[in-house]
Amino acid sequence: MNPFLANIMRCSAEDNWHCLSVAAPNSTDGGISPSSRVYTRRHALVPLQFTLAAFHLSSALGTCDMLIVCDLGGHRRRRISMAITNDQELGAAVARASTLVQEIQDYCGRNLREEAKINFPRGMIGTADSYRKRCPGYIDADKVSSCAYGFMYLDVLWWLVSRTDIASVGKQMAIKSAIVTLGTILETLLAIPGLPKNRVLSSKCSAGVKARVKEAVEQGWISAEQGTVLEQLWDNRNNVHLRLLQSSERDLYRVEDVNAPQTALLSLMTKLKALHDEGQLIPSLT
């Protein structure tokens, strides 16, 4: 066997790390800057060019997926990892991640330990500013921010339901939480200031959300089908009042109970924002 390859495989097998910096064979600096070194499991410093070659080779073999580049003092400077490029690599990555997360949980249980926290995927949660831009200008700044925070929370729930195998009651309650959040945003969206109190959509009117949704349909802002979806959203949202429940919530909620109303809600938001920005919203209602 090629001794270079054998060294890579032996290092991976002996260290038994899922995220491992590969130790290349001993060699001279070859003109590499002293700051361009690699910090390995055994704290050995080796030239970066050799380690990168070893890393890419071992990654292709599935024996390594990460290396850490440090300065001579051992301080981490950057991390180099191989992106998933096909479904086979995806399956292997999911299996490794699942095993590690379970081992962390088995070891730590419910003890609160900072070192036991795993990274939540960066970029998964949209920014507050990006979600504020969705909202019509007639909603005041504090409520706009709260709506944005709601959308950010929906991103968290999406990841939980879509990227884990959470099931049964846990999944049901995550979906219910998303429904309640969407309902809160819908309620805010359909309370329009500046209208006479006797108008259904006025922020001063006592009309309920379903009556406001019907008015949105009559105004042509959303279709009848979208109106029905939003009315069902509000019915499900009202299950937050447990004293009013008529039956068990077990297996009551589906992912579609979030996806369909969210699509309808975003359509309504886009329409209302455009009307407000064009100065046509209040005139069209008075």
C-alpha cells in the first residue's frame, strides 16, 4: 500500500474522530510560511500543503471530513471542510451527525453545559430586517419587528420538523406552535389603522379575524380558496385556548396546516404592502 495513503487511513482509524485534521508524513517546510501550519490531534505541526493534499484524498475515501488550521501557538485560524456533493455523502453525514448528537445527549442528559451545545445551522434563520420588509407600512415599528421575530421563529420550527425525525406529540406541538405564530401575524395584518370604527378591517373595530378574512376576499386581495385556508388557520390557532378544546389534539395537525396558510398569508401581505406603498389602501376602503 502507498505509505502516504496508509498514514492517512491509520491516523483516522487510531484517533477515531468524526471531525479530524489529517497528519501528513514528515517533510520539510518547502517554502511554506510558519503561520501556515496545521494543528493535528496529536498537536503535531506539519506543512499546510501536504496536509491539504492528505485531507482532500482522505475526504474522497470517506476517512476524514474536516481539518483545523492554526498558528504556531495552537490558536484556531480557520476550518476547512468538504461540502456534501451527492446523496451518498449526505446519507453518511446524516448518520454521523445523528450518532454524535445522540451520544452528546446520552452523556449530558438534561444537565446544562455550554460545551455540549451544537451549532444551529448558520443562515437557516432569516434576518429580522429581511422579514420587516415584508410588512405593510401601516403597521407600527414595534409590531413590524414582532412580526419579523415570528417569521424567524417559524424558520426555527421548520428546521426542527424538516431536518429531524421528530414525530408524534413532539411534532404535533411544533406544528401547532407554527400555526399560532402565523395566526398572530394574520391578526396584526388585518387590523388597519386610519379607517372608521364601523369598517370591518379597522384597527378600532371589534370584528373577529375570520370576518376580516372574508372582507379581504371581498376586496379581491386573496382568492376564496386562500380565504378558506386562512379561516381554517384561525380555527386551529384558537386551540391555544385549551379550555375551549372539543376533542383531543393528538394527530390533529399536519404540515400542510402550516404550509398552505403561510403561502396565503404571504400573498395577502404582498398585496397589502403594494396597496399601501401606492397610497391606494385607505382610499379603496373608504
